[in-house]
Amino acid sequence: MTRERRRGINPIISRRGLIGFGAAGAGTLLLGGCDKLNSSDSFRGALKGATGLNQRTQRFLMGNGLAKEFAESDISPVFKANGSKMVADPAYRAHLAEGFANWALRVDGLVKQPLMLPLTYLKGLAQRTQITRHDCVEGWSAIGKWQGPQLGSVLAAAGLLPTAKYVVFHCADLYNGAPYYESIDLTDAFHPQTILAWAMNGQPLGEPHGAPLRLRVERQLGYKQAKYIARIELRDTLAGLHGGNGGYWEDSHDYQWYAGI
Amino acid sequence: MNEAAAETAPETALRGGDLVRRHRLVTRLWHWTNVVAVTVMLMSGLMIFNAHPRLYWGQFGANAAGHLDPAWLDLTSINHGRPFPGWITIPSTYSLSDARLWHFAFAWILGLAIASYLLWSLISGHIKRDLAPRAAELAPSHLWHDIKEHAALRFPTGPAALQYNILQKLAYGGVLFVLLPGIILTGLTMSPGVNAAVPFLVDLFGGRQSARSLHFLCAFGLVGFFFIHIAMVVLAGPINEVRSMITGWYRLPAEKEDEA
């Protein structure tokens, strides 16, 4: 290392100083241009590239790891209901009035055997009960107890065709006037904590929480936990499903399909 | 920081007015990368906070006062429930999804930059030589002396200005070893995917909502550092200070004898 120094030169503003202020000015312009960048397709593409990296990194790190499960004493006193809290569809309301006695879940798409599964059938499958934390994309959390069959056992009953890659949940509600739907891939579909919950905190699901059936996919955020599930469709691609991004929020607001963050 | 001070040549050879190499390239690169990353993270983070402007302690928290998960901070009454205004958020108009896109992309830059810089600082001896407080510096009398000097705006001159004083060491150390690692770890803890991958993190911070609160407090710790840092740069001579962080060249402040 050589020590460098210059003595006796004492300009008020050096050339390097000017370069510095140029850089600071460029920085200000950059910040002022954030909105411009935000609406640039190529910049958004770069940001979304990082989101893809997030998904691959998380999947690599968590493997088949489980979401934390809690004790009864940890359950939120008030589990906030969000999104649709009621369903206007007349057929749904008729089923609700009958306690879903004549309701059935449709399973179709890329399956060997399309099925119509009554609630009694789903309750008769091996059940999983889990007390987990529900994390809303907005930032809040609530802890609840969920019970239902594993999604994997329902998919096994229908039998997947080799081309099936995505599980799509079509819901009975309209949110902001549009159908709600969500999708997950087979990694999450066959995760042991991924269940079709018909009970919450020991009671059949209430309407605000998605009666008669909602998805619990515990390693992702709240908007993936589809409520009022009416139909499960197996697909090879998300292209052609509404806007093609795999879910209501993904299509309408550019939310990320992988919601592990 | 100070290559010159690390030399074996006696420091008396240096005088106020000398132009010396101060910050090394790695420090300068990290500093400006961090400026961009922290700025974007803060502005996009404030937009994310706007989506649910309440903070809680513990595992859960979703509801306003009157429930059993009361918020310790509730800003929903400000600005129609979006407390942080558009000039300080990315993007400037409400979009949780766009803010998340920015936040989770620039998080990589922030995290990789500080991790690399801490590793380099450890290996190169920067931490031991320039940042670690010495026992004598931590003596209350020395701390009090430095606080009084700072309050009177009397800053070290000549070669002494090449060494970080104890208040600088505590401030920079607080950012490098507490606030930045803290904000990254609490940020990771809010991810349900990370919870499944690294379950101990959420226990370490006492729950997801505690982690979210700590994340916010770390952010405001960094904002506090920013204002003090800028004030000190302005008081110490902004052109000389900014130049030293861009080019590495720093002009030693003149000694008091020279001034007299």
C-alpha cells in the first residue's frame, strides 16, 4: 500500500467533488423516476425475475418442511374474516340453507375419474386437524384450528393424469363482481398440511370463513386460501384460466402466484 | 476506512490540509449500493405498511382496539387509513402488490451487499482495526468527553480525523451489526415459507407480529441514523466527506494551531 497525498492544492470544489454531486443529482432523478420504472414492462420483468428466484430459493430451503403448529391456547380470540364474507349466488344460498346436505364438490379436469363428492364423504376421509397461523398479504395474522381431509387424498381418489400440473380452486363467490379462483402446484397440493377444511375452531365453517369448504395451504399467504370451494380442476397450464396468472389477485392486481413471502 | 492510519509511518507526518486515501473501494461500493437498497426498501416498505397500518406484539394480531389482540401502534386514523403519503412511498399511489415486487427484489441487493461487506470487513481486519471500540474508548469519562465535543460541534482535526471516534464506532456498529441484520432477519421471519424452512427464527423474535413490529422499529432506527449521519456530514464539510466516500480521497481537516 502506498500512501498518497497531495499538499497545497486546496480548490473549493474539486473535479471529484463535482462528479460526486453529479452522482447525487442522478440519484435524485432515479428516485423521481420510480413511478416511471414501476410502469415499465422491462423493469417490472426484472423485479418479477427476483420473485421467481424467491420461489426457487424458498422451495429449495424448505423442502417438505411444515408450517408451525400452535396450541389451543394460541388461537386468536377473533379470527378476522377478509375478502368475500358472503356469497350471493342463489344456488349457494339454497345449499347454505340446507346445511350443505345436498351439496357436492366437483373434481374434474386432468383426472382419471371426475368426481362429485358430498360433504359427508369428505368428512369420512382420514382427517387432519392443525392449529396454524393465517398470514394476510396486508401484514396481519390470525391463528385458527382447521380440520378436513388432506387435498392429496381427494386427488388420489380422482387419480391424476400424468399431464396434471396445477390444482385450480373455483369458488362460489364473486369478489368485486368477478369470480374468485386460486391455484397451487402439485408440490403444495401433496404437502401434508394442505387440507380441504370444513371445520374451523371445532365448528363447521361459517359463511364469512368460506363454508362449506376452504383450502388451507399453510406455507403461503391468505389470498391463496380459497374459500367457498365449489370445483377443483386439474390443469396442465394456467394459461387460458381467466387472465392466465393463476388466481383472482394474480390476474386483477398483479399479486405473485407464489405467495410464500 | 483509513489506509493512511494503518501505515507504519508516524501519523505526525500527516498534517491538516493533506489529501489522503480514506475509504477503500469495497467500503465505497457497499455504501452506495446500500444507499440505493435502503432507500427503495424504506419507501416500498412504507407502502406495504400502509396496507395494514397497525403493529402488534406476539404471534397474531389483526384487529383494532376492543379485541383481544390490541395494536400497540394504530395509524389507521391518519390520511384515510394510508398514513404514509405518496411522496415517501414506492409507488406513489396505493399498490400493495407493486410495493411488494420492489421490496422483495431489492431485498436481495440489501441482503447480499451487507452479508458480503460484513464478511470482507471481518477478513480484511476492517472490523478489528477501525470499527471495534477499544476498552478505553468505552470508559464513561471518554464517552462523555466525546459527547460533549460533538455537542459543541468540535470534530477531530489532522490525522486524528482518520480514526473513527467512539460515537462513530457505536453508530456504524449499530447499523452494521444490529439494525441491518435485524431488519433482514425480522423481514425473513414474516415469510410463511421461511417459517417452514427455518422455524427457529419466528421463535427467536417471539412471533410473526413481534417480528413485524421489530422490522418497523429497525427501519425507523435506520431513518434516525440517516438524519444524524447527514447532519454530521454537513457539519464536517459535505464536499470533502462525500468526495471521500465516492473517490476515496479525503482532505484532513486543518489543526487548530493552523487556524490560530
